Amino acid sequence: MGSRSHSSLILLSCALAIGSAAATNSHHHAVDDSTFDYVVVGGGTSGLVVANRLTENRRNSVLVIERGYFDDKPEAIIPWYANAVDTSVLLSPRSAPNPKLNNATRNVTVAAVVGGATVVNGMGCDRGSKADYDAWEELGNPGWGWDGLLPYFKKSTNFTPPNPDVVERWNMTWDASAYGKGPVQVHISNFQYPDIDVIWEGFRQQPGVTFPPGASSGFGPGAYWTPNTVDARDMTRSTARSAYYDPVNKTRTNLRLVIGQTATKLLFDRGKRLRARGVRIVSSVDGKARNVYARKEVILAAGAVMTPHLLQVSGIGPAAVLKAAGVKVEKDLPSVGANFQDHATVVLWFNLSTPSFPNPDSISNNATYNATVWEEYFTNKTGPIAAANSNSIIYYSLSQVLSSSAAASVASRLLAQDARQYLPSIYSTNSALLRGFKAQRAILAQRFKTNTSSYTTQPLRGNGQSPSPLLKPLSRGSVTLNLTHPESLPVVQYNTFMNPIDEELAVAVVRRSRQYWASPALQKLGPTERQPGVQYQTDKEILDYLKANPLALFASLAHPSGTCAMMPEKLGGCVGSDLRVYGVKGLSVVDASVIPLISGTSLQATVYAIAEKAADIIRARG
Ligand SMILES: Cc1cc2nc3c(=O)[nH]c(=O)nc-3n(C[C@H](O)[C@H](O)[C@H](O)COP(=O)(O)OP(=O)(O)OC[C@H]3O[C@@H](n4cnc5c(N)ncnc54)[C@H](O)[C@@H]3O)c2cc1C
């Protein structure tokens, strides 16, 4: 993470320059009407997409309930801030202690702001491989494979290429046909640090590496120029808010967004079949509660941590948990909060003795450079402040991390495991959840043996930081009610390393990252390993180091997913491929919770595509 230290004067001028880009709509606090066709819970990434698309039809009225506020701070607007997380717009509960990590707890990153995680995220805009999404179809979701999602990947995005001289200088490639004319703006930066040449020379020296034409066409493993969610028209962050809300806010009288309002409970009609009819919301301004109602559907878009929480606190979830928390069971649905996946990440650091100038660290360690680049941004909207995160990334299949035979051996050992031994206890009491995991496991074992999808990756910026997420985790976490205070933030258990193969492969990823840094090209930068450090060599030494150091092993890359998975109910699903919650009429989920098997990349492009497709599905049923 880059430092965010720069003078308050610069911050002030920054705020003056662009802080007025969108004024806070305080009049949106109140709800003066109580019945809408659709009530969307969560004005984040998926919620704003769905609200926008549904209100394209003037006859549909939509209310969006958002617990956060508008954020017009520089952090939410200037691309450079992608290198640090603005915690002021996050809820940051601590995770439950993890027995596999010496009972350590970790921060859980949950956005609470209009635009959701797209306002605070790292702005990487990648798609997984075709095989990652085809897995969703294989898990019983017709239409949700790569071919079914590609139109929505395109519909959501618009790509602006870098300048021709930049393209030529860096030999940049992309696949323009992978994008459409959508509202989310993506761009590969015109600004690259000189040592990016070394990074790419290093990529070329990796055995078996391929150079597919573009990061967004589902090729999987390979080295890519990858874009960020940057609006090249004014070099600002492109968010769900700027893409899907601001452009229609003034003209769509059928779209209402209320801010500072938290959905605390779903309201039901209990006729022959349970039906969601509305939502109880509580204002953070005056603490008052009121009910809002949906004629057609309540749509959950509160994200993969808060959507399962809202379902559970409303009586939809594992009956035993609900009863223990004193919540009336409306529908016993054990999948709510199970199947939790994120990308645990090992982070290596190298000290570089001979980096070129400038490099990503120059902004924080060279005051003159710092002042120059901020001025350049405000004057011309160019330079490193106009650039977000890394555009240079290499993805490896498991065979490229290990060897083909070792990857095949991992796949066999995975299939031979007694799955229940390495899963949360609910999988032992619920045969559908266990069947679903085994179906996922069979797919993962198959992917481990091929080069069709990625096991890990290195997004590199040209300094010594080298993060590598585990893109195909086998461990499964959970999100559950706090049993004594069900309405407070939920208990998030990452269960990182619950499956010992995850541990084994984390060590392999450390070795793979070291191998990259040992390539001849990288020696130009004079790297010495600072984290973990060369003294950690055996598997046990490396593993113990990772487990003891939260900065070397992130339990999460802020990619929570899977907690209300789209799968058949007999496989422990929570919603069907029509996104409707099993056993409840009038209730859909459209956010990262529905991802059945986490894709091998950062999630925002995927969530945008899911939400675009969700809007079409919901619209079609009228
Ligand atoms: C710090 C961070 C860095 C990331 N970096 C990247 C990256 O570089 N590249 C990438 O592709 N992805 C990244 N991601 C992940 C990606 O942004 C998310 O996966 C995706 O945006 C999630 O979309 P969502 O709709 O599921 O949830 P969100 O966008 O989080 O939306 C949920 C919304 O619901 C609201 N809400 C929650 N509960 C309630 C309630 N009870 N009542 C009312 N409102 C509620 C929240 O305030 C929030 O606005 C990052 C995420 C974070 C947090």
C-alpha cells in the first residue's frame, strides 16, 4: 500500500478542484412515499446497477436503501488513492478468531457508502477465465457461464485506450472487442514508471508464460496489460455511483435513493407461501424506524457480508443458528452465510537497492516529486496521481506454480480427502451443502490439472511489493448472526487454511513469487527479500511466518462472496439461476453473495456483470 501522506494544502486544493463534482443530496434522507415496485437494499455496486436498469422503464418505481452517504472526498475521486483504503467509509468488524492462524482475528472490509466497494476499491478491473464462469454453469446455473455473462461484461463497461505513443512505447495490448459502450469507464494508464520495463522482462522470463491479447477475454493464465476503473475523460475514479446513479439522478423521477438508512428486517406476508413484502429501515439521523413496501420484489444488494446478515436476522437461514439467536424461523435455509469465499493473499516485500527514479515509492519519500506530481494532476490531469493501481499482471495456473505432475497430485489428494473433515460443522449436518461443496471440489480438481484457469497472480507496480492471492481457495468460511446481539454486525469467520491443501499451496505461491523475483531481469532492481525474509526456507518456516504475520498473509482481499450461493437447492444453493431466494416469493439477491465459486480475479467487473444480467432477469418477469 502506498503512503497517503501529503500536505493538507494539497488536500484542500484537491477538494476545491473536484470536491464539488457531485453535491451531497441531503434531501434524499427522507422517504415520503412508502410503496414502490421494487425496493433495493444497498446502494452499492450491484444495487445501483439494478436500480438504474429497472428504472429505464418509466413505469417501474424503485427505492434504493443505503446505509452510507455520498462521498465526495478526494479519496473517492482521485485515482492514486486506489493504493490505500479510505477506512472512513468502511464498517470494519473484526473477524472471529481463526484457530488455524493462532486464533488471530482480522479486519473485515465492508463498504458503507453510496457506490459501495467501488468507491474504496483498488480499481483493478479484471475478469476471470472462461473456465471460472463455466464452472458456475456446471454447478447447475444455465446461462451463467462465460458465454452467458460476456454480453453483460460488455454492457457494463467502456474502454478508453491509452495514447498511441504510450501504446507503442510499452507494447501494450488489449482486446477492444471485450468491451461495450457501458457506463463503467475503464482505462490503461498513460503513466507507467520506468521499471515497468523490468517487470515485463521478468514476465517474459517465466517458464511457459503466454501473452494473450487482453485481460478481459477470459484467457486465464498469462501476462497482461490490465485496466483500472478510471474515467479517462477527467481522470477520476469510475464508480457504481458515477456510472449508474449520477447520470440519471436528476431525470429519473421513478428512482429514489435514501441515504443514512439501514435495512434492519425484511417484512413478510405469511400466506400459503412466504412472500417478502417490504423492509424495515432505521434512520441514522434520528434513529426512527419505518416500513417501506415492494409491490413486485425486494432485491438484496447489501454485499456478501451484510446480505446474509439481513436474511438471517429476518428469519431466513440455518434454523439452529436462528433459534440460538432467538430469531423466529421463517425459512430454514442453511446455505445463508455458508460457502463464504474470499481471496486470502500472501504478500512478499523486497527492498530494491537500485530502482529507477521515479518509482511508486517516490511520491511518499521524495517531497519535491510529491509536490510536482500533485501539481501536474491538478494542472493537466496527467502523471502518477492520475494512475490507479498496477496495470501489469501475470496469472499462473497451478501447473505453473508447481509442475504438471505436482498439480495433478494435488488434484488427486483433494478428491481423496474426507471433505467434512475440513469444512465448518454445518456441512456435516447438511447433506445438500456437502454435495454442493463436492461438486465445487470436482470442478476445482479438474481446473488444477489444466491451464484453463489461474491459481495465483502477481499484480506489480514497479516497487518491491508483491502480493499473490490464492484464487482457488478450498477452505470455506461463514457469516452468521451474533447470537447474543443478532442485530449487531455479523460474525465473519474466514476459516483461512482450514483445508491443509490451502496451506500447502500458500507456501508454493511464496516460492513461485520468489522464483519471479530471482529471474535475471529483476536483478537490475537489486532486490533483497524483506518479507518473509530469506531465513524462512522450509515449508514449516514459511507457513509459521505467514500464520504469525497479518501483513504477510491477508485473510481477505476484500472479495467476500458466496454467502447466498446461486446453485440448485439440492446442492446447498440459496438462490436459483433466476436469483430468487428459495422458499420465499418476491425476494432476490443480486450482489457478490450469489457467486457460487469465487472467480480467479478481483471481483468488481464480475459483480457489475452479475447485476446487469440480474436486471434483465428481474425485468423480464415484470
Ligand atoms: C477495499 C476494497 C478493495 C477492493 N479492490 C478491488 C479491486 O481492485 N478490483 C476489483 O475488481 N474488486 C475490488 N474489490 C471488490 C469489489 O469492489 C466488490 O467485490 C464489489 O464491488 C462488491 O459489490 P456488491 O454489490 O456485492 O457490494 P457493495 O458494493 O459493498 O455494496 C453493498 C452496499 O450495501 C450497503 N448496505 C449494506 N448493508 C445494508 C443495510 N442493511 N441497509 C442498507 N444498506 C446496506 C452498503 O453500505 C454498500 O453500499 C475491493 C473491495 C474493497 C472493499
